[in-house]
Amino acid sequence: MSTTESTTESAAAEPAQSMLSQRVGSFLAFAPLAVWTTWHLYSNLAAFQGPQQWEQAVSSPRAPLVEVITSTVVLLPLVIHTVWGFRRLRIAKYNNGSYSNFDNLKFLLQRLSAIGLVLFLGAHIVMARFKPLITTGRHETFADISYEMHHNPPTFFVYILGVLAVAYHLANGLATGGLTWGFAATETARKRLQNISYLFFVLLIGMGWGTIFALWNAGEHQRRMEPRADSPAIPAEAAR
Ligand code: HEM
């Protein structure tokens, strides 16, 4: 049995009119979501350079209009892709019990990682973006995130698993997107895309887990900061 036969949605559940929705959901997954996510993981590597560099790259305040535009450009496609994704989750036929091949496993993992992503991104966006903004009027500081990473094991493990889900979902999505957009029409093209997706997975996981390690390391001697609107973003000893 071929991969497509064993893993895709049934023709009845996928009427022609949903072709457009398939393309829109897939397109938004790549631009801007995948591009922004890759950039975000890359920017976070500034954690290796120190507090100021990380805050400059990741959490420095921007003009209010820029904040609104950036948030809309990222969050709106995320919401649309998530709604689209839940529909795909619902109409998919899961038959991993009957056909336990590797492609079927990847199909299932794409969907399990999507559920993990909903939970992780929900927690990450609230804790790293909205909570600091509401309690201190600022973005999250290097002091706070590195302290939590080192001294709060649940934070550490949630980030490890969250980055794993992001890396898998995005890298495997690159391969399935190639099928959606017709870039993998032949077996050779499919294999090439698959290999690129494996490399992409290693790159994403390397950037994400590398940043977690840098923050965990820096958090060892970090003090917890009190949420005061007038306190400096970086404690004096951490900035040195
Ligand atoms: C950082 C956020 C996310 C990124 C960058 C992302 C990226 C992608 C990419 C590139 C694809 C492949 C599209 C294709 O095959 O045409 C995909 C597929 C998918 N995404 Fe996401 N995604 C994200 C979050 C989510 C969330 C929160 C959900 C929640 C439901 C989700 C559900 C799905 C599903 C179910 C598929 C498989 C669609 C299919 O093969 O039919 N994604 N995603």
C-alpha cells in the first residue's frame, strides 16, 4: 500500500471546494509562520552572547505601531492555520494500527506535534509575551527567562518538548508541503525533499536546544527579578 493510500483524508471528506482552504492553510504555514519561526529560533541564539545581545535581538521594545503590525502578521496567520489544522485533524483517517509504516507514523506525529504546539505556544505566548507586558509593562527579560530555565524544571522541560514539537512539525511540514504544492512529483524529488526536511529538523532542534542550554547556563547565578515597572531590564551583575 502506498503512503498516500494509507494516510491521506478520504475523498468524500475532502470536497473540491476545500482545495482553496488547503492551499491557504498551507501557504500561511510557510509564509509567514515557518519563516518567522525559523528567524525567531535563530535570533534566540544571541543568548550565547549575553543579556544585552539577547534582549536586543529578541525582546527589545519597538514602536507601538511596529508591535501591532508584527503581532498581527505573526499571530493572525497562526490563528488561521490553527483553525485549518484542527479541521485537518478532524477529517484525517488514522489507520496506524493496520498499516504501521514509517510514513504513517510521520503523519500521526505531525498531528500529535500540532496538539503539543497548541499547548506550548499558548503557554509560551502568555508567559513570555503577555504576562511580562501586563505585570511590568516590558517584554520578558534575560534575567527572568534564564532564572526560570535553570531553577524551574517544569519550564526547562516544557521548552525542551516545545522546541521538539516545533522542529518536527515544521521540518516534516516542509516535506508534506512539497506534496501539497507539487514540488515532489517524482520519487527522486520526494526523497530529496525528505532529506532536506531531516537536515532542517537537525538545524531547528540545534538552534532551539542550543538556546535553552545557553539560557540554562546563564541562569545558574541569576537572581529572580521582582516585577516592577521602573526596575532596569538587566540586573547589574548579569549585564557585566
Ligand atoms: C509555529 C507554528 C506552526 C508552524 C510554523 C506550522 C507549520 C506547518 C507546515 C509548514 C505544515 C505543512 C503544510 C502542508 O502540508 O501543506 C503544517 C501542517 C499542519 N499543521 Fe501546522 N504549523 C504551526 C502550528 C500549528 C498548530 C498550532 C496546529 C494546530 C492544530 C497545526 C496543525 C497542522 C496540521 C494538522 C497540519 C497537517 C496538515 C495536512 O497534512 O493535512 N499547526 N504546519
